[in-house]
Amino acid sequence: MSRKELRIRAVQFQMKGERSVQNKRQFDLGQESSFAKLPAEVILHNEPYFLVKNDAGYELLSALCPHAGGTVMEYGEDLVCPLHFWIFDGSTGQCKNVYGECLTAHPVFVRDGKLIAEI
């Protein structure tokens, strides 16, 4: 089987709502209007994220703490890791109590009224 045929087959097996772009995947999160309250919890491939909106626009913040991998939870306007109480800004993912740390952020853009995440 040629490389071209393998690429065609790979595209045919990609999951619905997902497409590959330069080693990143794009995920259709749904209609922008369906996310009335932010941050909003989003699960992609069994990985937890928070959809947020800030000066950069929409972003997906990983809900896994960069310190010990604990699942970050919403607490008021912040996101908090219950393992060691790292506190992250709920719109930017910047850690408030450990300088230089932040949640991994992925860009999200609007296409035809839908939010598309690039991971």
C-alpha cells in the first residue's frame, strides 16, 4: 500500500468532529451559544479541560495540574488543585501561588458559529 493510500485510509478512520492539522487535531466543541457559563468543563478523549474566554479569545485549559497531575476543580473564579492547593486564574490558567506555573492552554476559534479547539 502506498503512502498516499495509507493517508487516505487514516483520514477515513478519524473520529467524527476531529481533523488533523500539522500534528494537531481540531475538535468541534459545539455551538458557541451552548456555552453560556464559562469556565465550562469539556472532556476530549477522556481528558478534562476547561473552556475559558479571556483577552486572547477562547482557550481550552487542561484540568490536570502541572505539578502532580491532580484534577483541577472550579472554585469561585479560580481553578484549584486539591492535591497541594495550587490556585490558577479561572480565565488565563496562570498559577496564583507558584510563580511561573500555568495550566496548559490550547487555542479555540469560532468557525460558522461553532467552537473549534486545536490540540
